[in-house]
Amino acid sequence: MQCEHIWLVLTFLIIFIMLFGNRKVRIFAVFAMQFQVFKNARNNKVSPWDIGCFLFMPVVLAAIITYKFQITIDDTLAQVFTTIFSLAFTVLFGFAAILVGKIDSKHNIEKQVVGETFVSIVSATLLCLISTILSIVTIKVDNSIILSLLSFIIYSISFMIVMLVLLITKRTFIIYCNATNGNGQ
């Protein structure tokens, strides 16, 4: 049993070094830029309402589901989440590639909306990737405390992804409306 703990620690250490030791894969900049999307356009300050809706409320909702209702992620739900997050990752990644071509708009507001939408797509894509990996991990976890913690994290990220997808959908609609009304050309 002691040997298994050493291998587990070594595995997490290697993953930590791979993700945080290499500057080419650090994702903190993406999430920092996502906070800029939560700025209020009128006063250029981060909106507490947005922080509450996109970060705080998903975490609270996940805590209620996981700890109050004691709904942890079992193997079947983990497989469903893995499939959903994988599909969402693929769709969002493709959509981000398409949206890159729209960033060269000559209208500043449209350019800003497209840029912020792109950041939100990349953030949601990364969250989908993280959730997919964590969902796969839950299949192998036997410890109820660790399973509860993983469930809490996956539920939190899931609600954040839903909120980001709604934001992306609304902003995409705005971009479309501006383009079809002649305002975005």
C-alpha cells in the first residue's frame, strides 16, 4: 500500500511539472483574460454580478449537489460527462478556429465582442478538457472523500461551462445580427 502512495505522488508530481513547469502550456493567461471579459463596459471594472454568476454560484450549486444532496459521480455518470465534455471540446475548438477569421473587424465594438467571445470559447474548451480528464479519473477512484471532492470540482466546472456556453451563444448572436444588419462589415 505504501508503494502505491509513492507512485500516486510521483504521478501527480509529473503531471504538475508538465502543466505548470512548461511555459508553452500554462493556461493561467487564458483564465486571467477571461476575467477581463467580466468587466462592465460602462465603468471598465470587473462586474461582481458576473463573478457571482460565472464563478461563485456554480461552486455553491456544486457544493449543494455534492454535499447536501450527496450526489457523487458514479461510473455511468462519469462516462456520460466524458462523452459530453469531449464533444463540447471538439465543437468549441472548431468554433474558435472559425471565429479567428472574424477578429480583423474594422469596427471596434465588434472586434471587442469577437475577441471576448474567443477568450470565452478558449476558456470553456480548457474547462471541458479538465472536466474530461477528471471524469475519467473518477472511474478509478474508490475513496469516497476523493470521489466527493472530484464530483464537487466536476460539477463546479460543468456549471461554469454552461454559463460560458450561454455567454458565447449570446455574443455569437450579437455578432451575427451586426453582420446581417450591415453594421459589422
